[in-house]
Amino acid sequence: MRLDVFLSLSRLVKRRTQAKKACDFGAVLVDGVPAKPSHTVEIGQKIRIEFQNRVLEVEVLSVPAEKSLRKEETVNLYKIIREERKRGLE
């Protein structure tokens, strides 16, 4: 499954277009390497997403076969490893 599709399907990012832009901008790392939206997601990979006000790092637990999931099913796709808020300018 493509990275941008996984990010939107898992609801880590709201829309696929936003996931694609984040990848193109270099804000998404897979196993420590900047990843393109077309990168294939595999179980065990670590994904780091640098949002504007926080950083989220997750481990992929499963890759869904369907292209749509209910919200309750998305919690089984990943495990949060680390989440931290970025400090604002003071």
C-alpha cells in the first residue's frame, strides 16, 4: 500500500492530498529516511510525521487490504512510539 494512502486510511493525516504534500515537503520519514508518497508501507516500519505543532512516530502493525476502514478498525494499524508537542516561539 502506498504511504500517502496508508496515512489517510489510518487517519494519521486527514486527507490523502495532505499526506502527499507532507511527503513531498519532506515531513514524513520512513525508518529515518524521507519518503515519497508512493513508498510501499510494510509491517514493522517506523513512520515519523512532523506536523506544524507536533511530531508523531508510529510503528506499522498491519497493512489493510481494503481501501476504506471504520474508525474503530484504524487503531489496529499502528502503535504510537512517540508523540511530542513542538514549542512555540517565545
